[in-house]
Amino acid sequence: MNTRSEHGRRNGAVVLAAGGSRRLGRAKQLVRHEERTLLERTITAAVESGADPVVVVLGAAADEIRAAIQLPSERVRFVVNERWAEGMGTSIARGVQTLLEIDPAADSALILVCDQPALDASVLTRLLQLAAAEPTKILLSDYGAGRGPPVLFPRFCFNELLGLRGDSGAREVHRRHADVLLAVPFPGGALDIDVPRDLKALES
């Protein structure tokens, strides 16, 4: 059972790992970086930050990916979004639904993607610490040249996240609540793995 963090909050995480990686030509979830797959690195960062539960949403190549991931933690739950091809919104909704099934009292949800090599537990810990001080804010990572995940959504956003569809992700939720958005620096967050040249940048 989920217990409250040192800040008195229940913080879950949803790792989005359902995409088909068409532009990359291989499952980005299983790209290896510093001796681990990108997905393993992301899940480990979420666990080490104290998030509980950590829901990993699979879709394309779900069986292959699940078989390749070896992370013994009772806090990690894998689920499959059968509608993954309809867009990221369905995976966010599936993940938040599962998070609430596990912990109906969750105070917030960290939404993570699985292809940010610079992500580590310290990035997520900063978000969770700030959420304790700013519990009504949506915390959005600021890369310097753009913004995006990881994003921390407080509980009042959950119903909107559950209703997401299509491929716009949670951007519409950001727009509706622009008055409570708070940007948090994440240097290196702009590097993600979408196309082959991103792999070259990662290896250089």
C-alpha cells in the first residue's frame, strides 16, 4: 500500500512507453544508454524519487519490452494500452486510471516519457519537493529552449487527464490551467530519442 512521502503527500508516476517508434525504426524503450535501457533508466529514476506507485504504460511491442525489463520493485506496475495507436492521450488516461485503482488517495501524478537520457531521480525529486510547497501548481519542466515532461499534475487535474484522447498529450490541460503552470529547470531535457540522428547525439 502507498504510504505518504516525507512531505505528507502521496505521489504516483506514470511512465509513457507505448509508442511505436516509427521514426526511429526500433523500439526506443530498449535503446541502451550507460548499460541500461532508456525505459529501465526512467523507471529507476521514478522509483528512486519515492514515487509510488510507478505505472508503466506499454503498447507497441508490449511483450518484447516487458520481457526485456528486469526491475524487481513492488512499486512498479505494467499495464497495456490497447489503444496506444490513437495517440499519447489514451496512454496518459490509461496510466492515471491505473494509478488511481492502486492508490485512490493519490495527491499528484508525475507524467514521464521514456526517452530522455538526461532524466534521473534528482530531476523528479526536485519536482516532488516543489509540489509539497506548491500543491496547487502544475509543474512543467523547462529545458531552456522549450518545455515538456516530466510534468507533475495535482489531483484536481485527474479527471481531465482521464478524459484525454488523441496525440496532443496533456497540452490542452496545460492551456486550460495556464494560470497555475510553474516551470522548473531541467537542463538536458530537450534531448529525446525520436530519429536515428538522436542516437548519434546520444553516443557522441
